[in-house]
Amino acid sequence: MSHIITSRDGAPKSLFASTDSEQRAPLGVLTRDEAQAVIERAVKLSKADAVRVSVQSNRETNLRFADNQLSTSGATTNTTIRVQSVFGKRKASVVTNDRSPEGLQRAVQQSEALAKLAPEDPEYLGELPAQQYQPVNAWFDRTADLTAEDRAKAALSALAPARAGKELTVAGFIICNAGATAIGTNAGLFAYHRATTANYTLTARTNDGTGSGWAGAEDNDWSRIDFQDVANRAIDKARRSRNPVAIEPGRYTVIFEPEAAANLVGLMGNAFQARAADEGRSAFSKPGGTKLGEKIVDERVTLLSNPADPLVLGSPFDNEGLPMSSQTWVKNGVLNQLAYNRFWANKQGKTPTGGTGGLRMADGTESLESLIASTTRGVLVTRLFYLRPLDQRTLMYTGLTRDGTFLIENGKIARPVKNFRFNDSPLFMLNNLEGIGKSVRTAGGEGGPGVVMPPIKVRDFNFSSLSDAV
């Protein structure tokens, strides 16, 4: 049995030159050649029928501030190697961060010993051979090369006005990642992808304890984050949300800012699994089949995933090395596609898609301002918090509004209101749609990372009770 990792034409992968940019990386992030060398060494040590080696290397830098002062600044690096060994359909994995020859050999031997003891996995389909991937340039040197001074200067965009006014207290977190993922098998697959991300979230509170505002931003490129805009939005929300009044719970016209929309609609990405739908366990199941081809939400809604989308820039492959491609899950309100893993695709005679990746809603034509102006009476929500599932057959969730909830009257923000608990479903809200704005990348949270959502306006959203939390 050959253990040489090859390209699609059978030539050894080690003969293929990588780009110059992939051979430059900050401390702790493996280049393409370094990651491939680790995989090749582990594969050559294997005596298993099949072996898959995954290498993840990462450098994380971060800065925290609270109570109007910097509190921590740090950096961590880590490399983890996962070796999966397979004998027939018996498989097991061992994870190590020891890249030494002895460490790799120990991981390979341990995974083989465990695999021989494991029960057979009836859904195991073997390892993938070489694949072709769409290029995704998610790496930005400006993010990878950040210094502690760069992060501190960004934090001052919020700290300076908070200290000057003496009416506010701010707390925030800046976290930047530079990382690379590589996967190789003895069947000929080799995949390598590297990416950077910068994430900034900020909460501003009024010192009287009655007002709170939040804002956030995320991008692969640090230079595209407008830190002053994030600070201005959070501080403005905090000031305007002071002394909220209670209004009766019930069904309201609600305008969700992009982060709030992402918090709830982003959870739909987990529901597009074909197996759950086929087995009758999904919101997209129906007696005798699925709702594929049926209208499930307002015809203005289109939900897509594409790792090469400039606003997403996700991984071009999943954890098996399966290529991730552009998918349209919902098209003009109709359920257009479900997500198939390799096993279920093989069983159903379909093409595997992998997971949903970063979810994006197609742009609408309105602005947040026009959505507010067109509302006679409603509620503006900044973000949602502590979402928990209630019923997977309807995608019903419960959760809370946070950090800036406002009553709209006659097309204007009238006053801050106390927060609500809600019980509702993204399917219900997208069937009650009244307006869609332009999609933006959100800062991540309840709906997951890489979610691109617009502000949306819906009618009859169910606020079930009040919450005294600011």
C-alpha cells in the first residue's frame, strides 16, 4: 500500500511549488510546505488501511478593556495534529501538539491501537483522493502582523470619549486570528488553507446603570474595520437607551438591525441538513418527503453560502477535505437545496455539499433609516442574546433583546424600552417580512461566525414577557 501523497495527475505533491505568500507566516502559523511535511511524515509512519492527518496551526492576539481601562493584552500560538487511523471500518483518532518525530510516531501508533479496538462505523466511506478547490484568499498580512500598539490604538477609539465624558463605562474585546488548516490522506488528498480574522465587540454602559449600547464588527482585513464607527454606535446607543420604559409584551412590528437578524436567522444554517429532513426530524420535513421545491418564506428571501464570497471568505473544504462550493439554500422564498454529507449523499444518490458554511441573505433595497421611517409603531432591536431552541420542527427559539431596544412611533425612534424575552422562529419572521436592507458581515454571536445579514423589518413578532436586564 502506497503512502505517497499525490496530486490529481499522480505526481508527488512535494514536487508542487506553493505560492510565495504561503511560505511567509507569522510565528506559530505553518506554511504550506511545513504543514505538508508534517502530514507526509505521519502518513509514511502509518500501517493502517487508511489514514487522515489534519494539522491546524494558529496565532491569536487579543486585547481586553473594561471599566474604561486596558486590562489584558496577549498572544497565544498552538499547533494541533489529528491522526485518524482506519482498519476496515474501525477507526479512531488521536490529537497531539507534539510535532517532533517521536511525537508523530506516538500519535500514529496510539491511533492505530485504538482503531483496532473500536467498533465498526457502518457509515465510513473511506478517505478522499485528491480534490480541486476554488481559491479563497482570506489571508491579510495587515491582520497577521498586528502589534499590541495597533490594538491599543483601536481601543482608544472607545476609551478616549468614555474617559472624557465621565458619564459612560466601556468594555470591549479585540481578538485577531491568523491560522492555517491542512488535511492529507494516504489516498492522495492534500488541502491547505490559511485565513486571518479580526473581531471587535464593544459594550457601553451609562454610569447611572440604566442605559446600555452594543456594537461590533468583523473582517478578515483589520484595515477594513472602522473602530471609531463601532465606538460611536455603541456610545450613542447607551446614551439613547437611558431610563427605558416598560411596554406591554405582545406581537409587534420589529426592525432587526443586522446583528440581531444574524443572531436568529443565522441559526437556520443548522437546519438545512438533508438527513434530518429525510428522516422526518426537520422543519423541512413533511409526510412522505421533504419541502424541497416548496415556498417556505417570503419570496424576497434568498439565502446562500459561498466560501469565496468577499464578505464571508470561508474555508474551501470541510474537515474531511470535501470541497465547499457555492450553494443557494433558499431562492426567492423556495427551499432550493439541502446539505448532504458524504454518507447521506451516497445513500440517497446525491452530490455531497458539505455543511452550510457562512450564511448570507441577499440584499434588499431599503436602508435601516427607511425601514424605521415606514413604521407607524414598532420596536427596534440592536441584538439578541441567550437564544435556546424550543422546537426543531418549527425552528422555534427563545431569547432576549439586549443593549439598545427602542419604541418606534410615527416613523421615528420615540423612546428606549425595557428588554423583552421572545418566543419565535426565523421561519415565521421571514414569512412576515415587510422590508430588507443591504447585507453586511456581522460580528458573530448566537448565529455563528461568517454570517452576512441585512437589517430586516417583520410584523407580528412575538415578545412574550419583559426582562429587567439592561
